[in-house]
Amino acid sequence: PEVVRNEAASRFEATVDGWLCVADYRIEDGRLVLPSVRVPAAVEGRGIASALTRTAVDWARGQGMEVLPRCPYVQAWLRRHPDDRRHA
């Protein structure tokens, strides 16, 4: 899915089959904090949460920020993607 950063709402988002999927964030002390990733049950299992997380981590990297994964999904995603752990 196409993921965009919605700066006004402090989230990365994608709309899939009419459903809004989001990775909320906030910036604290120059770090990107990811407290939650939400994908409606109707569109689960399509890699949407992974795409949201990947986009957020890549954006943080581009900004020279560390990622603070407060969301259990993001924590697990970073464990599965060790190349991105250096940013967490």
C-alpha cells in the first residue's frame, strides 16, 4: 500500500479498501516514538502494518533520528528486521 506521512495528525497512514490504517508517532528529544500501529481487522494479514512501520523507520533514518518502539508490533518488527535495529 502507499504510505504517507500525515504531519498534522502525527501519523503515517495508508488507506486500503477504504479502511484507514495508521502508525501513530511523536517526536521526543530528537527521537521518533512509535506508540501504536493500527490496522482494521477487515484488512489484516496483507503486510500493511509492516509497510507502515518500514516507512516510519526509513523516515526516521532519513532525519537522523533514533526510533523508540513503544508498540509491541514495532518491537517485534525490529527483531525480525535486524538491519533496522541499529536505529532503535
